[in-house]
Amino acid sequence: MKLQLDFTGKRSAKILFVLLGFLVSGVMIWQLPASWLGASLASQGACRVLLQQPTGTIWQGSAALAFSERNLSDGLCREPISVTERFHWKMSCQIWSLSCRTEIDFAALERPQRIEWRLGRVLIEGNQIQLPANILEGLGNPWSTLRPRGQLDARWTDLNLGAKDIKSGSTGVIRIIINNLSSPISPVRPLGAYEIAANLTNSGMNWILSTTSGPLLLRGQGELVNQSGSKDVQFSGEASASPEAQESLIGLLSILGKKEGDVYRLKF
């Protein structure tokens, strides 16, 4: 009888230890600070999109969006190029369905943004947002050279971001309209209006840049490719000027790219 009691006591202690472990883990997860999200976003987005001054927890908090790029010398994120107003989020999870849902309230959004997280997949509900055009500097050239100013209107369909091992992969379309574009390095204002049409693919994202109006003519193709756990942005295209603006834009064009015939080649 004594031996049986001792065995039961040890077993009870083990069960109690496991329960305490689950409890402590649950409390730690529940209290994960919002800054943890910021570090994850900076790593996944190659410093192009950051959370500025996040407060609260991953479950409920607020922050501002910042746009930057990685410092090539040490791999750290540079000082933000642009910072938006603060937004708020709240997230809830369901253990039985192994999914979480996030709702983001942001004044620049047409309506609250809903995001659903599942195993190996993220579903982003279609929406629309208006932001200053200088956030494009975080995408690299030609935008980091132009230092664009103006209004950016982005809209997207439902975005389905799937893991590489899922057959359906990533799907969705993003359309960005840039109006009244100007640049501090050019006296010509406005330079024009432009459209970026992007498609999500299983390997990343590809997009087409086109000009809808204005004296500065830009066109090209770019892609965001996942390579060895990192994201690499590539772009190739050309810039030119309308006949009446060639003299006034020659300085800007020479900064943007190398002259080849009647156009200036853009390749980054």
C-alpha cells in the first residue's frame, strides 16, 4: 500500500508540473509584447515595412506603419523614410479550428481590415487605402531616387497567402494608383500619374509599372522573390519624357538611368 501511494504521488506531481508548464506558457503567449510583431515584420519584409513605436500586446495594441530599407553594411533597418498615423488591432484565436482572426482599425483604410490566419495560410480581405506617395521609397529604385510626393491609392482583392508546399499557392491582385506625382529633385510639377498592377504568386510577387498621364513616362516590370528565406526586389524598365518636356526633364532622366537611344534604362 505504501509503494502504491508513493507512485501515485509522483504521478500527481508530474501532472501538476505539466499543468503549470501549460499555464506559464499560456500566460507568456498572452502577454507577448507588440514589439515582437515589429521584429517579425521587419525580418519578413526586409525592413521595407516596420511597426513604429508599437504598444500593447500581439493580441491588442497599436502602432504606426513605417517604411524603410535595409542597411547593406550591417543588415539593420535604416531610419524610416515615412511614418503613417497610428492604427489599432485586436486578435482572437480558436483552438478547435487552429485559426486566428485580426481586425485592424486605421483611418486611411476604407473599412476595418480583417485578416484570418490558418495553418500554412493567411487570408487578407479585399480593401482600399490612401497613403502619401513617399512610402514608395521603401521599394527601392526608381522610387528611392525620385523621392516621390503625391497621393497613393491602393486597392486589393482578397489576398490568399499560402505556404510553398500548398498547391494553390498565393493568389490575389493589388492595384496602386499614384496621382499628382512630384519630386524634390525636379522643378517640373506634376510629373505625372502612374499605375502599378501586382499579382501574388507562389514564389513572391510580380508587378507592372505604367504611365497614365504626365510628361515623365515610366514603364517597367518588377518582382519580389523569396530566395533562401529572404526577399529580393528586382526591377527593370525605362524612363523617357514627352516631346514638350524633354529639355526640362533631361537632368532627372540622367539621374534615373543610363541613356540608351531615346530612353533611359532602369535596372535595379
